[in-house]
Amino acid sequence: QVQLVESGGGLVQPGGTLRLSCAASDTFINIDVMGWYRQAPGKQRELVASLTGGENTDYGDFVKGRFTISRGDAKNGVYLQMNSLKPEDTAVYFCYARVLGLGVTFWGQGTQVTVSS
């Protein structure tokens, strides 16, 4: 079982920035995809950003150039840099890691991001 440790959430004013980080407890396993989903109260979970093969990125339509996903400093980690945050970005952000060969996806506990003045 791979554990994902998230950090970096918090309260920020509209227009502010946050950086989320996620690191997997197992640095030997070959993770194919890492990224973030988010879920706001009363809404479905939606993809924020993903990083495949350490190079290929994908973003939710609502990101519109405001967020950037990148490799973490250690193997099996990712950062999510979030700029120009809006109140509608308020949600719990979940890190995930997918091992395609095993057909499994691991999830973090989630970190709260609140954008409010």
C-alpha cells in the first residue's frame, strides 16, 4: 500500500497563491501518473491536473493557465502551483498516484484550500 502525503493547503485571499505538494511513501514503485483532483461541497470530484511519465501534463478546463503541475524534488512526488486563486477554487484537493501495470490508484487524505477575503 502506497501512502500519499499532501501539504500546502490553507486559507488565501482571492488573487493569491498556494503551492500544494504530494509525496509517495514508496520511492521504489514506478508510478505512471500523479496528479490532483478536487471536490467542493455538493459537487462531483473533478480533475485539476495530472502529470504522466514525469513530462506530459493535463489540466481541467477551469485552470486556464493559472495552475502548474510539476515533478517533486524526490521521486514519486508532485507539486501544484496555484496562482490567481478564485473563491470557486475552494475545495478539498486530493493527490492521486496511478500504477497502470497494476491497475491501481492510490489517494491522499486531501488538503483543504479555501479562497476567501
